[in-house]
Amino acid sequence: MRAAVITEPGGPEVLQLQEMPDPTFGPDEVLVAVRASALNRLDLLQRRGRYPIPPGVRADIPGVEISGVVEEVGARVQGWKRGDRVMALVSGEGHATRLAVHERMLMPIPPNLDFAEAASIPEVFLTAYDALMLQCELGLGESVLIHAIGSGVGTAAVQLAHAQSNRTFGTAGSAEKLEKARALGMDVGINYHEQDFAEVIARETGGKGVNVILDLVGAPYWDQNSRSIATKGRMIVVGSMGGTTLEKASISFGPGRRASVRGTTLRARPFEEKASLVQLFIERIVPLFERGVVKPVVDRVFPFEQIGAAHELMEANANFGKIVLDIGG
């Protein structure tokens, strides 16, 4: 097989495609011939040696979401057969032409989606669904503020919230990204270069704030987030694109607000937690793709050989939605 290998910590130039032995697979696993694999910001951190890798996963091959075709099945596998089109959230090593995946982590690709679209689903839609619907229990009639709404998680979150008629606010750094987000269901867009989002939220909600905040930026937004959250509101941090520490910060929650803050990640969770989430996602969300209620958002597809250029585009924060590698096959 071929894989994208991090030859040493550094910039995009350290990524090289290399030949290596095909992976083995156990009785509960399938061997997937990978057709596409999407990029995530954790891949950039892993390339620089700044992301903790789960035990048993190679640190020199990035990639956590794939799509492809079942090539072989283990002796105890029941739900899948050769030739099935599948997508999956994996712990790593997804930027390769073959990968062994536990059968409970596989999801069927809706017939109306191609491999690039399918590879854009697992990490970001599972993250958004888990954060908004399961952890924050975003309810009907509530409002949500989604930071970095042009990111993969952001484009997934706004669609899931819009699908259940929540009022959606979003931040981005350009009018173009905000316009594209409106087409996905965003109600109020905020350009963080031009506006204080806490002031916009206060004006638009009559000073009440939003019920849920999905934050992918981190420390720089702490003060404004604390001024934007409603009584009994919930904030969940799923990324730290802007950094993790501040020299000074104020907390505007106050005891009367009864607000809560939590952080979350998928990659480091135990297998059973992730597998249970995948099965719930298959039941509740995959049908929405089949009906066109929600859709993967692909910014650009790069040939596998241009993985360095794909990393450069993501580092420039120029994409809206997912950057995908066409693995071939």
C-alpha cells in the first residue's frame, strides 16, 4: 500500500508518499480499500509533533476519516461484505490506500454521495452531533452560536441545528464565508474582524444571550463567550485554533447565570464510546444525508500526491468546509 508519512516533525514538506506492507486485520475488522480521506486540524498538529497519539496508532501516518470499499472481512464480521461502500472515523493512519477498521466503526455511504463527500462526514458531523445534541442537549426553540462556522465542524453544526429549527449565529473572518454559511441555514452572521460578536448577540437576543455556544477558537474568545451565554446556557469547546491560554481573562457568567462549560474530543475516547456514537449516528443522522436534509461541504479535492498543498491550504485558513485527498484506487 501507499501511505503519507511524516518523515520528521515540521512543515508540509516533511510529508512523503511511501510504499509499505498492507495492514493485517483481525476477526472483527474489515480491510478497506481507501478511496478518499479528509484533512483535519489535528493532522496539522500531528505533522508538527504536537498532538498526542492514541496507543497502538502510528504517529507518522495522519488521517482520521476515510471512505472506501470493503476489500476483505474478518472471520467474525457480520454486517459487512466485500464491495460495500463505507465511511469511517478512525484513530489514525487514514492517509493510506488500505486500512483495517473495526466493523462497529463503519458507516454505510448514502447512495447519493461520492467518496470525497463521504470522507468529509465522519469526524466533523460526529463531533458536531455529539457536542450539540448529546452533550449540550440543544433543544427545539433554542439558539446556538457556532464559531469558525466555515470550518468542517462549523458547516456540519449549522446544518444539524438548522434541521431542528434552532436559531443559528455564526462567526467567520470574511463576508464570503458568512454568505456560504447562510446558504446552509445560518440566521445571523458575524464578521469577527469588523464586529464584537458579544455585542451582536446581546442586540439580537434582547440581552438574553444564546443557549449553546460551540467554540472551535479557544482562549481568545473566552471573555466574549462569557458575555454571550444565556442563563442555564451551555458552552462546549471542541477546538483551540486561536490558542489555549490567556494572560488575563474575566468571567461574566456569575452565579445567577447557572451556565456550564466543558471540553470534548473524539480521538482519545475509549473504543466503546466511539462505537456507540457511530451506531447512534447511523440510526439518527445518516438518513438525513440520504434525504438531502444535510450535506457534506467539500471545499477542494487534492490528488494524494499533493497532500503538502492540501496542508498549506488548511493552514492558510482559506477553506470553507472540508479539504479532501483523492487516495485513488
